[in-house]
Amino acid sequence: MVLVLDFGSQYTRLIARRLRELRAFSLILPGTAPLEEILQHKPQALILSGGPKSVFDPEAPRPDPRLFGLGLPMLGICYGMQLLAQELGGKVERSGKAEYGKALLTRYQGPLFRGLSGEVQVWMSHQDAVSELPPGWRVSAATEDNPVAAMEAEDGKRFAVQFHPEVAHTPKGMQVLENFLEIAGVPRNWTPEHVLESLLKEVRERVGGERVLLAVSGGVDSSTLALLLARAGVDHLAVFVDHGLLRLGEREEVEGALRALGVNLLVVDAKERFLKALKGVEDPEEKRKIIGREFVAVFSEVARTHGPFRFLAQGTLYPDVIESAGGHGAAKIKSHHNVGGLPEDLEFALLEPFRLLFKDEVREQALLLGLPDPIRLRHPFPGPGLAVRILGEVTEERLEILRRADDLFTSLLKEWGLYDKVAQALAVLTPLRSVGVAGDERRYGYVLALRAVTTEDFMTADWARLPLEFLDEVARRITRRVPEVGRVVYDITSKPPATIEWE
């Protein structure tokens, strides 16, 4: 496995993702992690990430100096390259001309660039530069503005590049990373099949003959986890709480799919309870609190009625683990509670089989386990459901209006082949009404907002440039088939400054 030491780069997760795409298992630790913690993971290679600090900054993060005596294959990227040069006796200087954006390698050589030919475009983002190599190192690449764009040690195991091979703007960067893996001798067995086999073994060994409780939201993570428990043959109960805030046909779709695949599923109809609790509430944060409180109450009742259960299974993902740890990485892994606020007297032990997986890796597991594509490839959906896509009070009437409009928007995205080209798409029912014309009569209809975004990580997002002809068809169909809607608008605000959801 490869450990990626994070020095604060915005691309650190992307490095780990690229390695996994190359079927090499990777984990992220803070760049300042002590050697003892690093050795616990038994790494076969190390990558030192980039970072926003300068090596001249007294507060800049630095690795444990004992790291350099391990003799492990090592790749420094950007800031990581400058650290290597400085720590090993080279010299780093504030260059007179910073490099930001695209650059071309004027020359390249050595095992790290094996298989590359022709023009090699790379992505630079640095102001400091290596001006003098450490003893026993040689230059392996240069650009017009940087004579040391990459360097390699004579031992043939340690390398450094000033550019970012992990980003799309370095088109041949994956070859560079793959070459490093081959040089380091890292196994390339991180396949979906291997992962599934490991997950099943882990669940069976951990659970044994105990009982497991799981909350199913209808999303890909919890649905896939339910299938994993069923495939592992453990005694489980998957609870699907229908709070009345779901999309059109979602309950029936999830229920039918999971039951057919052997999941022991309990569906709790709590629509009236949730709508009653939300009556008269307009503040979005208050909505979320009420929905969370009611969900915990329903789930706790089920746990006590159908218990006892030894384990609570959660679809926690690796990004959750990294974020929960805070700082530069996952130094101290804390549970990211998807079912937060459960009473302490329920006394569950957490079972989080996906805690080291990214979202797309869970989707790969879902495919192997047989989860139908409409659920497996579904866009993210907020836990509070349509309640936070209705601005103002949530009523049964408004829910029905939004369900029909949202379903038409989603259906047309699929008809036009656009659904998989956007990361998330949603409809928002506003409290505004505007004048319109129906036949020969004036009428006031709701203003409905549509939103679709593209994003890599959901931390930032850009509004999707959907074809005008498509948007025209959506507006026509919604106003025709959902007569309560009199006007359709499209949100063209990116994140930031906006969020993806409206509430």
C-alpha cells in the first residue's frame, strides 16, 4: 500500500484517488505524522503531497526526519519535492519567476518518465524552486522557466516532481504515477472483486453471531451496505423510515430492490408524524432539527422493539473519516455519525465497512452486489428530503407539486442523456407566486427553480451548462403537467458563493 502524507494540498485526496484508479491501495496521513504511526500501516511506498506553505515558513508542516532513513520508495510532489531537497542537503530558493498553470517539459528522462514521448504538458503551482540538488540526486526533467522540474536519486527509488501529476491538466500524469508504482513494487490488486472479498471477510469476522441494525435512506451508501450484510449472511435488520419527504416512487423502488436481493427490510410509515411535527415551520435549520429529532425517535423505537442489537452499521465513507479527523489528514480516525443523536442507552458498537472507500468505489461494490442502476447511480439526496427543497412551510400539497416537477426534471435529464453528465440536479419550490395566463384567464402559479451542477468533490461546484433547447422543453412540460407551477427559472450560481442545495 501507498501512504500519502498530506501537507495541506487541495489535491491530496486526488492523489489517493488516482492511485486507487491504478488499483493500488492508498491511505492519507498528516504530513507531520510520527514515524511510529506511519509504520503501523506497513507502507511499501510514500508520497509527499504539495501544500500552500513555503519551506521557509517557520510554521510550515514538516515530516518526521526519521522518515528519510527508512529506505522506502518515495515521491515528492511540489512542496514535497522542496521538502526532500531541503531535508537531504539540497537548496531551495524563492525563484525570480513563479510558475502557475500549464507548462511544457523541455526535456525529461529516467524511469519515472518511462513510456512518455512527444509533448508533455504539466500543471505547475509554485513560487519556491530547487536551485541545488541534494548529494546523490540528478535532474530528470526541466521546463523553460525551471531547470529542475523533476529529480531522482541514484538509488533508483526516490523521486520528486515540481508539477502535479495527479491533476487532469497534466494529461500524462497517470503514466508518471503508474511508473512510480511499478518501480516501488506496489501490488496492483485493489480491484472491486478483491475489495468485496475483504469486506465480506471483515464483516463476518467482526459480527460473528451478533445482530446488526442499519438505517437505510434509499441512497447508494446505505443500500449497498444493506446488500453487503445480506451477502455476508449476518443477522441484520435494515430500517427504512418513510418520512413522507421522499421523491416520487422512491419508497417502492428501494423496497422492491432490497427485498428482492435478500435484505431483511423493515419499512416504517411515519409520514403523518413528520408532517405534523413540521406544521407551520418555515426556518430551514428548524426543519432539519425537527426531522433529525423525529428520525432518531422512530429509529430508537424500532431498535428497542426489535432488539437487542450489538452493532449499528453505517455507510461512513473515507472522505467522512478524513474530514472528521480534521487538520491535514486522518491522524485520529473518529466516527462520522450518519445516524447522529441516538440515545446512549442503546449501546451500539459501530460497524463501518466502507470507512476506507470513496463514493465511486462504493458504487463499484453496489454493481457487484446487484443494486439496480436507478439506485446505484442516483444523484445525492439530502437526509431531510424534499423538506429542504420547499422554501417555507412544508405541506402535503406542496410536496406533491414538487414531487411531480422534480420527477419530470429528472426524467427529461435521462431522456436527453444528460443525467450522468451532471453531479446533482434538483427542483426547488419557492413560496413566490407570479402572474401567468391559462387559456383566457390570468392565474397565479408557483415559481419553481431548477438547479444542476458539475463537480468533482462537492466542495466546490459549477452550474451545469444545460442546452437551452432542453431547458425550454423542461419548462414547457412542467408548466403543462404541473399546472400549479406558473413559472420555471434556472439557477446559474456556482459554489461558492452559493451552496448546491437552497436550504
